[in-house]
Amino acid sequence: MNSAFVQEEGEPLHSDHHRDTAPAVPDPDLPHKVMAGLNVGVYLTNDREQIIAVNPRGEELLGRSASAVIGHNAHDLLHRGAGGVLLPRAQCRLMRAFLQGQTTYGGNKWFLRGDGTLLPVVWLTSPYRIDEETTGAAVLFHSRDPYDDDSVVAELAPTDHVTELAVLADSLSLLAEAASALTSTLQVREALWRLVRLVTPRLADWAVVDLVNEAGEVDRAFVVHHEDGRHVRLEELQGPMPPIPETSVMPLSRVLRGAPSTRLGPQDYRRPPDAGMAVAQRELFARTRMHSAVAAPLRGPRGSVLGALTLGRADQLHDFDSTELALVDDLARQAGLALDNARLYERQQRVAETMQRYLLPPLPRTTSLQMAVRYRPAPHASHVGGDWYDAFELPDGTLALVVGDVVGHDLQAAAHMAQLRNMLRALAWDRDEPPSGIVERLDQALGPISEASMATVVFARLEGPGAEGRLLRWTNAGHPPPLLVLGDGRTRFLEEGHGLLLGTDTGLPRTDATAELPVSSTVVFYTDGLIESPRHSVDAGMARLRRHAAALARHGVDDFCDRLIERVRPDDNDDDVAVIVLRIPAPGTPPR
């Protein structure tokens, strides 16, 4: 197929995509939403046989309210044999099917009702995926004639009750899997890609996703065909679409304007096109050979239309029926809510990234020093956080250096960080005093002025110059100690001047420390995201930092900074990182 892109199973959508690792959190109201309208009893269990949901029809048949069954062991509460005998689990077909993870039906079962009477049932149980790691069971049941014996039930089941139950169980499972897939990522296109892979070929062999942006423009994000076990994207049909016509009666145009889910096919586009959208749809049906399709609106929580999901059949011969139309509508409703959440998250990311650029200042211009700074956001947060650096000149020309960390990796942490940074700058400019005095006043002001609860900071002054180098004077409020790297590769952590973190309200005095910085020496200020790992101790991280910094002692400061982060930052790091690298150059060496 020309210009088609084959997407292998499990392959990321694009090379710079970062997969979220937060656990999937399916919509907690999904079971009720899905089951509420069914005319059969349904209850769901978790992997410990406990009932986690029951639909209204199930409450009616069982004579028990949801609160009276949820949390109870399904077998102990409900399952009975002839005469109301509580069967051992080994003799209960329904429980054997649950333990074996099988889809099974039967009729030789009674459920104990709330009033103590027995309800003879035809039942079907099917594995039910709660999230990516947990599988429970969906049990669907009808009441049956108590005089039917097992052989009669076995003959009737495949064509009567059980066929209906099996279809409903499969639909329920698909909706649950879709909810899990859609809520396990906050990337818009990744969420929709997961949905496309889930519904093809299960419901259709073609899937088309159209998205409407905030300006009302339409983008055809996916045209995907499932063939030979692979998902193939037809890229020449993807991309910008004509505008949504306000008066068009064509099916997709109506759905994108907010009409309900509808069936459509090539016959709908054989009439003269009334807009560019109809021309694009005619080409779509011609290229894909779809003979039957369903288009459903992707709605946000406030009713706005965010796009449309179209599922089509070309290789699958039968047309969509009304039950499948309702199922696609439910899938699109879930996708719309997930899409709205993902777009909200992406807007937050853009705001956060813009905010971060303004919060992290440029370096002061100097011809006597070499400096480099870097900020790396937390991998799975909002691309902004509480780690910060600062470097600015004081009124007497002395260079002030700051690295700090406010708890959190979100916009709130960034806002608190901005408060602390601005307060510290103001206090440093207010009067000429040692770093310890400035940080003591910052600590005193933290409670009354800032909403930040706790933070760490190293505040330093670079004094000099002298013939032999510079003098670094600093105080440390609960922060990892700076690392001094001499030109010959020797290293030591500047552990003096260490005190409690900000916000502890102890009133203990803070101390200053000093260190000579000879020519060609380098000082590394950093936040704990550079060295901390859930798998290793902080001491191991600091040793790793020390070893690699020594090996990079003769690299330029920019290269030093980049390579240090690349080599030292743990793979399982889930925190943001801020780094300042300061070097005292030899006379005549360029500043950068």
C-alpha cells in the first residue's frame, strides 16, 4: 500500500514520545455506566472473589441493594446448589471457571436472594480486566424456569439466554479494557492509538480518528487498517481536513457538529458533494473499500465535540447492527473524556514550560569565570518543578550562587520556588551580610510570607579575585553538599556550613563555611535528582557523581555539565534536576 506506515505491535508512536508510567486508573463509575441499562443481572468481582459492582437489574433479581453485596465474597453470599446447599468451591462450576480464567455458561445454579428465597438462574461468567495487572470476573445472569433440567438448559443456552449474555459480557470487557487503555496515558495521540489498536480487529478492520482543535479546525489523526496481524496507517489520508460545513447533511459533518452516533457507508457520499469534507469522505471510502461504518462524536465533559471516531468494515462482511452502534457510542464517550483530560494536561504542560523558561534566569555576564547551568524536568511530571538555580551580582559586585529544591514537581512547586527565589534575591540585596544571615532571614520570612512548607538551599558568595584563585563562602540549609573538583582530578564535597532545611522553625543559628578555589578548579552545585535512586543509597549516588566529575575535570564547562547529567542521573530517577557548574579559569582563558 503506497505511503502507508506500518505500526508494529508495541512500537511507540514517534521517537520522541515518552510513555507515562503512572498506573492505569479506569473510570470508577464505568461499571455502573455500562451496566445500568442492561436488562440482565450483572455483578463484577475482583481477583479475590469480592463483588465490586452490581447493576440495577441485578439488585432487583437478587433482592439485595448494591451496598448489601459490594465487598462480600460472591460465592459465599450468593452461589447455592439444589435446595439452597452451599457448594464447596471445587463443585461450583462458576467458581471453577473464575479460577481458570475461562468464559463459561450454565444453568444448574441458584442465587440466594436477600429474603432467603432461591433464584434459579442461567448464568455466564467471563474474565473482566479491571486494570493492566488485575483481572476479575463479570457474571451475567437471567432467571430461569425452575423446572428446566440441566439438559434442557444446555440445549437452549447457545441460542437463547447465553448467546445474549456472551455478547453483553464481551461488550462489557471491551469497554473496561478501553477505559484502562485510555486512562493509562496523558498523551493525546498515544491514548487514541491505544484505543485504535484495541478496537481493531475486534469491532472493525478500519479505524479513523478526526480531531477538532480549539480553533475549530479538523485534523485526521489516524486512518488505520488491521491486516495480517499488524496495524497499518494510511498516511496519505491523514492530516488537515476541510472545515466543518455548517449546513451539510452528510453524516460525518453532522457528527462533528454534535449529532448522535450514526451508521454510514459509501452510498452516503455518492450524491454530489456539498462541501470539501464530503469529497474527503468519498475518497476515504474509495481507498479503504469500507462497506459499513459507524461514526461517533468524541465529546468532552461539557458537551463540546472534540472529534469523531469512525470504525469501518471492509474485510469483515456483516454490517454494524444497533447493538454495535451503541457500543461504539460508549467507546467514543470514554475516548472523549480521556481526550479532554489529555488536552487539559498538555495545555498545563505548555503553560508550565513557558513558566519554567521565565523562572530560570540567564547567567550574569562575566569575563573572569566559566559557568554553565542546566535544568532537567522530572520525567513523568508537568515538565516543571521545585528545583531551581540562580546566579546574580550583588551591589558590591560579588557573584551570588544559589541552588535549591522545594518539595513537588508541579506548577504549585514552581510557584513556591519562584517565591523563595525572589525573596532570597531581595534579602541578599537588602544588606551586606554573610550567607548565613541572609538564609536565616529567609527562614524567618518563610512562614508568614510564602506558602512553601519546606525547602533546601545552598547560598554562596564568590569573593575575590586573588592571585591564587577565589574564595567561596556559603551556607547550606539541608541541601546536598557542593562538589569541588580540582584541575588534577582530585575531589571533595564541601560539607561544612551544613544546617537544617528551611521551614523547620527551630530557631537554631546557621553557620558559614569557606573554601579556596584555586585556578582550574570546578565547583558543582546540584539538586538531589542528580544522585538519588530508589534502588541505591544516596552515598552510592554521591560516589558516582564524584567519580564522573573527576573524569570530566578537563572538559569545557558546557560539555562537563551535559556529560555529568547523562552519566550520573539514575535511570529510575523521578525527580527534576538543576545543576550549576562554576570554574575558575587560568589567566588568559576564555570565559566560556
